[in-house]
Amino acid sequence: MSRVRVHNFSVSLDGFGTGEGQSAEAPFGHAGSRLHEWFFLTRTFRAMQGKEGGTAGVDEAMAGAWRAGIGAEIMGRNKFGPQRGPWQDHEWNGWWGPNPPFHTPVFVLTHHPRPSVEMEGGTVFHFVEADPAEALRQAREAAGGLDVRIGGGPSTVRAFLEADLIDELHVVVVPIVLGRGVRLWDGLDGLEDRFRIESVTTPSGVTHVTMSRT
């Protein structure tokens, strides 16, 4: 069976995966870009921007693994955009621009389903009201035997961990303290018992923690 993976998910030292005060202008709230600056320096990110150069080494190796073998993604509504409640603006197609980086079907979890949105590059956003198990069933069907990526945010990753549906988890611990926002680990006592855990700290100052199902 295909595997369920999380890649490049950055958290602060105090466990926050996003800051407080998310808005259209601030997708990660008061955290700004600080959780992801390590990623912005990699060759993978620069290539996504149509640019050359970027860092190599472990940061690049981890950053570049996020796409290989992925056939579909699941994300929470907050990762798609800042709107809450019933959709007021159907012209809003997410923070990702006209050609989102996914290039697969993407299942957006919401209590307010809406028609699917097809974007450039093969990304199609499907808006579904489903629990983790049902969302994963739909994503696996669309993935055609390839793996499914859980893209975030922290509440969505935590829900799939609570349901014991994640096989591989790559978390990047960034040496900043946010103090407020949405935490990843709350309520997941003993999570480490489910996984084989490895970690490596890189010259950028981040620590890559990889958790693979035992």
C-alpha cells in the first residue's frame, strides 16, 4: 500500500508550526518567514522560483525529497487560505499563485465544500468535508498507487498523527521561539513509541527530525 508522508514541516523550539494572526498578507501570522528561511535558501526552492544556485548538503537533500513518489496531497483549509466559514470569495485560489507547486490532486479539508478548482501544472484542489481516514481514502484513490503527502498545517498533521495514519514524518526544528500560534505536538504523548527516530543538525542551525514507522 502507498505510504503517508509529511515533509519539510517546520516548527519552532517551542513546537509551534505557525504563528498567531494569520491573514492574507501573513500566511504564517507573526512568525513571518522565520520558520522557512532554511528552505528558501535551498536549490529546491530556488529551482521552484526558476532561479539557479542555492545551498546543498543535508538541507537540500531533505528539502528535495518532498515531491518524489507523491501522487496526491491533503491539506487543511488554513493552508489553502485565510478565509473562515462559508466561502465568500470564490475567486481566491490559495496562496500558491496560478501554478501551485503540487502538480497533483490536492484535497483541502473544510466544513464548507465547494467545486473543485483546476490550476496550471496539473494541480487540482478538491474541497472535501471528511475525517482523516475518509480523506486519505479519497487521496489514495486519486494518487494511483503513489504516496500521499500530508501538507499541513499543524492541526491537520496532528489529526493524522492522532489517527495513526502517518508512516513517515519529517519535522524541521528551527531555533526560534514563537511563544504563540498553533502547536504540533499537543496531545500526542508517547508518539515516539510508534516510530524509529533519527536527527541531524545542519550549519543553517536547523535540526531535521525524521520519524519512520517501526
